[in-house]
Amino acid sequence: MSKVRVLIRPMLAAFLAVTVLALTAQQTNAADRRDFTLINNSWGVVIAYVYVGPSDDPDWGEDVLGDQVLAPGESVNIYFSRFDGNGGKCFYDIKVVGMDGEEGYLWSVNLCSTTTVTFR
């Protein structure tokens, strides 16, 4: 067996191991994410703030809508990372606040199996 072939095998094995680890880490990160699409299906309420927190935690955290507002009939992708990897938790409470102070709540939404949340 040539010296080149002897060196290539360990290098190829190391490359494959690193690639598998990188892909596994990306899949784990994606699996821990609880992002969703929020649809405003209300009659005349413009949503100005959105808060998301684990159902067993009273902390709502920061507004995840940011500078955007969500008019009736519109949708927006909600990305939040504050609770990523939160021990495999799936159930989250979602609070929306309208421009005029209206409040709406959805309790115990399973964000492991739901990717779209609609407020009416």
C-alpha cells in the first residue's frame, strides 16, 4: 500500500466525522427552534406587540415583533431564540397587543407540532 493511500484514509475518515457532527448540530438546532408564522385574522385590530414564553414560565420576555406591525389579513414569520433549547419544551403561551391596547392570548400552543398560529 502506498504512503499516499495510507494518509488519505485517516484524513477522509476525519473529514466524514466532522461533516456528520456539523450536520447533527444543525439538525439539533433546527429541532430546538420554536419559530412560527403568525396570522392576524382579526376584525380591525392592528397587532403592535407579540410576546412568547414557555407555558410554565411567567416571563413573557421581549416583544418579538420588533418594529413591525401586523395589520388584519397579514402574516409574519416569528423568530425567537430566547427560549431555544429550553429542555425540549413544546408548549408556549402567546400574547398579542393591538395598537389601541387590545390584548389577546393563546395558552399552551404546541410549537413542536404547530408552525402557524392565527389570532381571530
